[in-house]
Amino acid sequence: MTASSVFWEAMMAEPTFDADRNLKSIKVYPLELGFGRSRPQRGRPYPASEEVGRKIVERLDRLSKAFGVSAVYDSGAGVVSWKE
């Protein structure tokens, strides 16, 4: 069995709240965890390349659709939106 790069990808979320502590927005920053890198560099998070970042956010969008949530890639981050 070979390793899949999908297991070496992650995100960091940055939520924003309004004055009443209601969730206003969420930005997600795609991360790579060293797939294919040397052993000392594996597992260390770093910003994903644009290509990998887009792929991560597209996967988030696809998996979130069932919950009425969408995500789009914009300038190195994912912007999450939903209907209230």
C-alpha cells in the first residue's frame, strides 16, 4: 500500500465573531504536512502551494455541500460561507 498525499494535508481555521459573539465568517488556511519530504521535515505544517491549497479548499467545498456550506479559494486561503 502506498501513502496518499491527502493524509498529509490540513487546514487552520480563523473564525471571526461579531460584538454579540455570533460567528460572522471563517477563513481557512491550507497546509501541507511534508508528503514526499525527508523524514525530519514530515509532519511539520507549512503553507500549501497554490495548487495544493486550491485542491484542499475544493475538497472542503465538496464535503461541506451536504450541510449548506461552501468554500472558495481566494488569495491563498479558503473563504467559508453558509446560509443562515
